[in-house]
Amino acid sequence: MRFRVALTAMILCLCCGGLAAAQSSTDGTYGVGKTPTPEEIRAADITISPDGKNLPPGKGTAKAGAAIFAQKCAACHGENGYGGLAPILIKPEPPVKSSTPCLAPCIGPGSVMPLHAPYATVIWDYINRAMPFRQEGSLEPDEVYALTAFLLYKNGVIKEDEVLDQTTLPEVKMPNRDGYAIPDWKPGMPRPFPNKRKG
Ligand code: HEC
């Protein structure tokens, strides 16, 4: 017991010593990073709300999206939106088994993002901020609207000629819209989605 107290005290001393050293080496700060300017914060603030707030002007249809998908996405996601190394984006009909092992969380035909997401804006936001992989931020808003329209059309959520823009995109009713809602759960009640794993 005494040994443990001594050890804890020693670790605390070492930590504090380290911090003091780091602090004293600068003018009271840790000497790393810098305060972002308001412009830098604005540029990084690209989050799109479910109600469409922050969506930029632009528009696109599935037809335009098909061409962009073939050019910029198919290499990783497969020509038909499945069967590539990257996650399935278009639910295969009839279902096919994924060629790659199921990652955790499993992204298979049952959890295709353009079907499973609660809001269409989620798909727009994801593509806009994260795709194409390694060339993030290279897509124009019109391209992102068109790609979102293409993926939603191919998954049977919208019609081929529907135009997606700032107003129509947030209005798309996703089939799994209510799948994320927890029905009137209060602390102490059994979990609505019990963990099926043992142990
Ligand atoms: C160089 C390969 C590559 C290219 C090109 C690419 N992607 Fe991806 N994409 C990925 C990988 C890898 C992931 C999984 C990333 C992760 O989960 O962290 C992914 C994930 C996604 C997801 C999320 C899927 C999910 O269920 O989580 C969407 C949507 C998506 N990509 C759309 C696109 C679109 C649209 C394009 C074309 C503009 C594109 N991707 C181009 C590799 C790529």
C-alpha cells in the first residue's frame, strides 16, 4: 500500500515536472498550434444540417450524376456501385455477397448509406467533405448534388428526373428516416436495442 502511494506521488511529480518544463519553455503557452482566424473557421465550417442549412447553391440530376460516378467513383466503389473495394453504395438486386470481408460496423447491402441514412443531406455532406478518397474537397456543388441524386435514384429513393438543390434535397423522405428514433425511452427502462452479444 505504502509502495503504491509512493509510486502515485512519483508519477504525479514526473507529470507536473514535465508540464512545468513544457510551459516554461514558452511565454505561458505550450508552444504548439495557433489560434485560427475567423476566415479559417468559416472555411472549415462545412457541416450541413438535416434542414439544409449551409447547403450551397447548385443543382443536379441522376443522369448527370451517372457520368460523374463512372469517372470519379466507380474505380473504388464498383461500376454498378457495388463489388469494388470501397463500401457498397447501390443496393444490388438481386443481392450479391460482398467480395470484401465485412468491416465493423458492417457496410453491406443492408446498410447502404444512400438507403440507410436518416436524411439525404447526410449523403451530400459525406460526399462533399470526404470523397473522392484522397481528393477530398475537389467536387463542385453541382457535382455533389448530381452524385447524391444518382445514388438516391439507383437505390429507389427518388425518380430519375428529380432535380436536387438547396430546397429539394432536405425534402427527400429517406426510407429509414424514423429508424434512428428511440421510442419514448427513459433512464431505468430496458434498452430499446439490447446488445445481443453474450458476456
Ligand atoms: C480511391 C478510392 C475511392 C474513390 C475514388 C471514391 N471513394 Fe467513396 N469511399 C472510399 C472508401 C475507402 C470509403 C470508406 C471510408 C471510411 O469508411 O472511412 C468510401 C466511402 C464512401 C461513402 C460512405 C459509404 C458508407 O456506407 O459509409 C460514400 C457515400 C462514398 N464513398 C461516395 C463516393 C463518391 C460519390 C465518389 C465519387 C465522387 C467516391 N466515393 C469516390 C473510397 C473511394
